[in-house]
Amino acid sequence: MVVKRDGRKETFDRSKIMRGLLTATVKRNMHIDELEALISSIESELRDRGITEVSSEELGKMVLQQLIDVDKVAYVRFASVYRDFKDIDEFSEELRSLM
């Protein structure tokens, strides 16, 4: 189960993560198989840790941890939605942290 920011619980849905990844990787050189493997890796980690409920925040962090090693542009794109930057300063700070 995924616990949303407002406290609602939803069934874990691979397709939601895939949609976010596809949006983040538009015009990037990433194959769908790489994205599937990334999601599978996250699922495996959760299973291995025995986690049956995860916050959407933690799930987003897990995706970002995977993306930063694969494609930094996709990482920034995903982070801009996941972290909901309020202004250009927050966005710039994220970029600086990558350098």
C-alpha cells in the first residue's frame, strides 16, 4: 500500500510510477526495459525490507535515488514534480546539489 500525503491509502501501482518516469525521460536515451528494471528494483527493495506500506514521499525518494545514477536530467524532471518546487530558487538549489 502507498500512503498519500493526505493520509489516503492506495494499492501500489507500477503504472503510476511508469507514467512519471516516462514523463521525466521524454526525449532522453532510455529504453522502456531500463524503466521497468528500475521499478522492479524498487519493488524488490520494499519486499526485501518487509515493507507492506510505504509513504508516497519515501517511494518518490526511492525513484530519485535510482534516477540520479541513470540520468541526471530525468532526475531533475522527476524531482520538479515530486518535490513540487515553489520557485526558481528551490529548483536552482536542486541543480546545485547535483554538481
